[in-house]
Amino acid sequence: MEDKEVYTSNKNNNLSIPITKNEKNDKKFNSQVVYPIISNGDSIGTVILLSKEPSTKMSDVETKVAQSAASFLGSQMEI
């Protein structure tokens, strides 16, 4: 979030960002898109899309949805 970079993971591996905490430390989400919300040049949060389905892979469509949501939320915070 601090680097203002988009993160996409399509595999359930150690490169996935742990989003939720669970007792067994197992990975429940196989794919994820993390998109920063930028307001007045500062990162104020993220939009996160997650998938539990093992065969689902995040594509450009999901990245664009996260981008649109982050852009909307960022512009609303500037008002």
C-alpha cells in the first residue's frame, strides 16, 4: 500500500499477501488483486478482490474493476 503499486496473485503460494487471519495459517484465497486507493497523492487504503475457487485466476477484468473502485473512492475522499 505504501508503494502505491498494484499487486496481483494467481496462485496459492508464498507470494500471496495474507489478507485474513485464521487459526491454521492456511491460505484460503487462491487469487487476489490489491489496488491502492489514492487521494490527494496519498495512499489511504486498498481495494481487494479475493477468490476462494482454486481454478479462478485474476485477469485484466478484475484488475480494471479494482482500479475503477479505487479511483471512485479516492475521488470521493477528495471532496
